[in-house]
Amino acid sequence: MSSERQRRHQRGLTLVEMVLAIVILGVGLSGVLIAFSTVTRGSADPVVTQQMLAIAEEMLEEIQLKPYAVAANTAPAAYARNTFNDVLDYNGYDTSVPKKIYTIDGTPVGSLDGYSVRVQAQSAALAGVGAALRINVTVTRGSDSLTLTGWRTDFAS
């Protein structure tokens, strides 16, 4: 009886049970790691989108603060915008070839390499308003692109 009683009280796992438990834990852990990997890989996209939005908003605000009326100015050096003195000076501004963002005086912003900006400013009809310019600012990075549209009216006349 004592040996039968000992068998009932002995507890433990067999080698087969241990191997099976290790395999099940390994499969579960790999699934969790794959899920983390997918989330981590996609988490940089919102940062890129926010950066593109910040660049586009800054450029659109800079353009909208310029006068509507065309005024003579001197030609800017390379990608400088410090001689732009009206909205239409920005039409055709494009940094997609060097894929860089520049300050107003034409200095490249090193931390924004890979981003580019393109501006279109054209006369367009805006209901209830006389003269108006439609401004499209497009910022790209790789295959991602973001476009903001703004308007500048000739409210002074």
C-alpha cells in the first residue's frame, strides 16, 4: 500500500509534456513578437505625416502673409525665398530634385533631408469674392504626399 500511496502523491511532468509545453509557449511568444513588430514598423508613419503637415502649414502661412499685388523683386539665390515679396513669386517653387527643405534664406535644414515641397499659386474663382489666388502646397517624402490648399484674396482693393 505504501508504494501505491507514493505514486498517488508524486507529481511532476513527463519529458513529452515538457516538450509540448515549450513548443506551445514558443508559438505563442512568436505570435506576440510578430504583432509588436508590425505595430513598431507602422508607428513611424504618423511622425512622417505630422512632419509633412508642419512643413506644409509653415509654407502656406508664409505665402498667405505676402501681399496679393504683384511687385517687382530681385531674383532669389537658389532656393532662397527672402526676396519673394508677393504671393505669385512662390508659384513654381519646387525642391523635389534635391529633396530638401530650405529656410527662407536658402539654408538647407539637415534634419529634413528626404522631404520636398512644391507650390502652385494661380488665379481662381472663389464664390462671392473678386480677385483670388488658390495656393496649393504639396510636401512629399518617399511615396507619402500631403497637399494643403489655401486662398489669398485681394481684400485691399
